Amino acid sequence: MHPTPLTSTLLLFTLFCFGYAWLMNSSEAVGAGLGILVVLVIQAGIFHAKLRTLVLSLNVTRDVDKQILHQNSIVNITSSITVVIKQLTASFEDVPPTGSVLISGSTKFIEGRATYAVRIPVIGDSYFRGIQITCSDMFFARTLLFARNAGLPKFTMYPTGISQTYTIIGHGAGWGAKEYDRHALLQGFDIRSLRPYSDGDNIRDIDWKLSSKHRDLYVRLKSDASGGLPALIADIPPLGASKETCIHFAETVIGALEGIKIGDDFPVIFFSGAMYLGITRSGLTHEINAMLKRAGSIRPTDYVFRLSHPYALMETDKPGKIMTDFEQRISDLEQQYAGRYPTDFENVVKNIVMDMENETHVTFVTTAHGDLSHLTYFISETKMKNRHVTVFVVGVAGTSREEEVRNALTRAGANDLEMV
């Protein structure tokens, strides 16, 4: 509680009265000063009583479009309040969860209602921090945070990149009101059933997509891995990628590792463009972290070009006979890059695919830098062994490249493609 300008003036006048009384030995000045202090004390008590009445009468109702959501998701919030205000000037402002970023709208209540949207980048559970109240009368003003019963609803954010059951089981595909049943895509470590979450369950077993859809936590019950194992392939962003993209990429890789964890280690393969970086196992977290720290620092390499036939190029340009040397040069390039003489990267990819005899479900994480030829080639080779391919593309959603990347990777054979 702090004084208004009127109260500050009265306190200054009181000080003047006491000073005058001390210098002039005036009892009247002492009485005047004491009278003003008594009035201010009474007004402070009245202000506190009115403020208490206001706080006790305050009720908050919030409506959100989702409570279990993907990290960095945008949540639309509509808050409304009812309150009794007696002889006070008051304003109210909603206080979003810690770490959230206001995207649109305003958190200030106008006629008892506030509508806004926030992005929540944190992971785990998060609550509203309450309602900020600013009120005043002629003598005093106060700003306080009202948090009693004002923290709901609770949000649960799951990490970027966690695999969602709807892509691999026979029920619950999509986000619409209608459920589509289809055969399970996995034959080994697939989800045989789901049940509601209980205290003590491993949070890694929570199916976040289904939980978000039904606003209640469900856990996956997995079978053995006799029908096939997973593998994770990470396309490290090269030099020039933004820091935000690199962080988002690392979060997605870690989330994917958590999402497909089956109890046994599985291969994690790293490459950047047409450059093979190495292979490790999912249980060696220090090696994975060391590789992820290289994001944004690797110089781009030549991509796996797939040139058109030189005669087709000549027909397009119609240069005439004087360009026969140029045509021959294109033919030489085609021999070098179009498959007759495989590049080192192509040979490595073929060896990796041949070595993954038991890995039947492959997850790619990429930022889709470059011309995508290295990525489409890797996916195509993987699909030749009838594997199921899931691709998480980081940092492309909502950009001008989204449709281009989606079409290219779908044509390459990706079974599931998600822009994160």
C-alpha cells in the first residue's frame, strides 16, 4: 500500500505542523498534525477493508483451447472475472504461466473479459500466476497479485519431437472429432494397449498426442521387439543455421529419443548434408550431446545431385552445335554424380542401410537445409528395405519452403511427416 499525491501532501503538511510546534511551542500545531494523522490512519483502515471485500469477491474463470500440448505451442485463452468494487478505482490483468510469450491480444480485463494467445516454450507442468489487481481511492493505492484459486487450468507441455501413438497404432488417427481405425504399422515394439496414467508410471511412457486430444493422461503398454527395432537418423544443421534452429533441432532429437525408447539401445546415426558424421547408440548420451553441440558449426558439403540427361538440357536451351563441348561436360558430370560412380556419401548410406537388418522403423530429424537431395536419397534407400520412415522437420513450418519440403520428402517415401 502506498500513498496517493493527496496523502503525500497531507503528510508533508503534518511534518510542517510538528516542526512549527517544536519551534514555536504551539499546541494548536500539534493538534492539527495529530488530527491529520488520525484521519489518515482511519482512511487506511477503510481502504484495507474495501480492498479485502474486493479480493474476497473476485472469481476467475478461464477457457483454453488445450491443456496438454506440444512444447512451443500457441494456446488461446479467454479469461473472465466477477468482482464487487465499493468506492474504489480498480483495474485487473491476467498473469500467464511463467515463461510464456504473449503472441496476440491483451491480458488486461476490459468489462470483465480478457482474450489473448501465448506461446509456452517450457516443458512439464505450468500454472497461471494469478490476477494482478491495481486499486486506489483518494488516499491510498495498492498493486497486488491475487493467486488464490486463480492458477488453473494447469498446462502440461511435452517435449518437441516425441513420437505420438496416433502414427503407429490402429486407433485415434488425426485430431478431428471422427476416429479412424487402421492396422498397426509396427509389428515388434508397437503399442498393444493404453491405460490411464497412475502415480508412479514412467513419464516416458505417456502418450502425449492421445493425452492432449482427450485432456487426460494415458500411458502406452509396449510389447517385445521381436518384430523389429527402431533407429534414429539426425541431419545436423550446417554452418549458417540460426542458434534458435539449432536449439530446436537438439530438443527434437532428444524428444524423439525419449519417444521411441524401448528399453534396449538402438542405433543413432548422424550426418550433415552429404557428410557422414558417425554412429552411436541411444544409451550413450554423452556422445549424442557432443554431436548435437556441433549443430550450426559444420561447413556445408556438396549435395547428392541428380542431374537431367545432358541431351534433355540441350533440348531445353537449344544452344546449337557450337555447345557440343558443354554437352560433353554435362555428360561427364552426370556420370560422376548421377549414380554410375556413387559418391562416398552414397556408399556410406548403402552400407548403413544394409547393416540395419533388424531396424525396421526409422525416424529422421532434419532442418531440411540445402537442396534435400542427401535426405531424399537416404529416405529412398531406407524405404527399399520396406522400412517404416517417420520424419520430423524442424524450423520449416509456416515458411515458404514448407510445401516444397513436404512434397519432396513425401515423394521420397516418408510414411509420416511432421513439421515441428
